[in-house]
Amino acid sequence: MNKVKNLLVLPRLRVQNANAISSPMTWGFPAMSAFVGLMHALERKLFSAGINVSLGNVGVICHDFEAQATEGGYIRGFHLTRNPVDKTGGTAAIVEEGRVHLDITLIFTIDSAATESEHEDIAYQIGEIVSGMRIAGGSVVPNRNVPSHKQRPQWVALDDKEDERYKQFARLKRRWLPGFALTLRDDYLTEHHQTLQQHNPECSLLDAWLDLSRLNHVCTLENEGEPSEKPVWQAQRPYRGWLVPIPVGYGAISDLFQSGEVANARDAKTQFRFVESLYSIGEWVSPHRMKQPEDLLWYVDNDEEAGLYRLNNDYHLRATAQ
């Protein structure tokens, strides 16, 4: 039985000046937690507007990525702005901010008691609300590079029959090209950690994460033992694919405090806990390689007893089964 029944597709959104610093140790595409936060904020806005729908999972396909940074050489720097003067009239310090312009398609799972005839109108209203929201700190602006009919929000009711469902998803995938969807590859990180430990038992998960995050070069000898012998450097990666380091949530570093126990907390009515970022490995995958909508969707997968507040994605379950 397929869990996902309905998809809400918001195609080719142009986001200006989104946050490019996704965690203390990574930069680039915004963290998936930013899009899950958008989903929750959108659900609250819809409820306030009298639109009673439930949004469950979220997927993102990136069509264009334009980092606001200097180009050239091995060192890159973000374009920074001078802040207004402070309350004393003095010059305020420059706050390090990374920004990026994005062209993305958002996919949500959606459920509602509305009739089928109301779905198109609900999708249109949601598109209007999202156009006035912030996405990863960035502003949604008109996308003049794409015809208006290709930006129309769409409610897709997936068929229960596997053949029809496959055809529906195939049509959607064609509309999402060219583009890449971010998926989770926890399996690569675990497997690579075990491989490195065979050579160095003291190797940590951090070592494995850093090793997968960079491009390693290995020196080999060409024509070894001959007068023409020479060293050759070759790039080497343990796995195929476009792998990137990503934050996937937060891990607890303190006990859970009751509401009001911690001074200066943002919300005095909610329980409080100190956390730090959790990291894993992600893979950018072209939509045409995906077999089902669940491959690109992310969902909240918390374990409060273990102090884990993280996101998950099931693409690796199908990829490793092949």
C-alpha cells in the first residue's frame, strides 16, 4: 500500500537571497530543515485562512543555483553588505551572511477533506500564500525565465493502481527536468566508516564524513620500473554520484528543561533543550532516476528519548536494493 496519496507541486519558484550558510560546518544549498520549517509555517497560515489541509513531507528540486560570492582561485568570499549605523550612531560591524539565488520546485504531500473539484482552487490559493512568504530566509520573486503556465501550482491525486501511479510520476519527472533533488545517503557514511576502520580502527564518523566530503587525489606510477616512469595524480572517490555534506537536524547536548526554567529562552511556554547540529551525506539525484514520489520526500524522524531531532529520506532504501 502506497502511503502518499496526494502531492502539491509548486513549480519553478524563484527565491532571492536565501541563506547559503546551512550549518556551522557547511555552506551552499539551504538545509532541508529550512523547507520543513516553511511547510509548518505554511500549514499554520492555511489554517488561519480557513483552508483545512495537512502537509506531511517535503521534497525540493533545484533547477538553478547562483551563490552570491566572489569567483576565481581557490578562495571564495561572500558578497557582504554594510549594516546601518547602530543606536549610538557608530558604524555597525559587518555580519557574515551568505546568500544565494535559487530556482526550485517544491513538492509537499497534502491531505484534505475537500472534494476533487476544490483541489485546483486550493492549490492556487496556496501558491498565492507562498509567494508572500520567506523560503530559507529568501524572498519569492517573479520568475521571468519560465512561462507563467509552467509555474502554476498543481494538486496531483495519485492513483492506487501501480501502473497508473507510475505514469503520473513519469509525467511529473519530465516537468522537473533539468534539475536535481537532494536525497539522504546515511548508508554511504556508515559503510565508508566501516571501510576506513579496517585500515585504522581509531577512525571516527567525523573522519569518514570529511573523507566523503572532499575530492581525494591518489598518486600512481605510470610505466613503473621503466626509464619513462612518472607519477600520475588521479581523483578518487569511493562512490559514484554527486555527494555533498549536509546538516540533517539537531542532537541534544543537555537535559530537557521544562518551560520557563531557562532564562531568555525564545518561548517561555515550550520545553527547552540545548542542541548541536547533526551531519550526514546527501546525494543530488536527477528526478528521472527516481521510481516513486517517496524517493525525493523528506520527513521528521525524531527520537526524543535519544535526544535526536532530525530529518530522514528513504531514497537509499530503494537505491541499495537494486
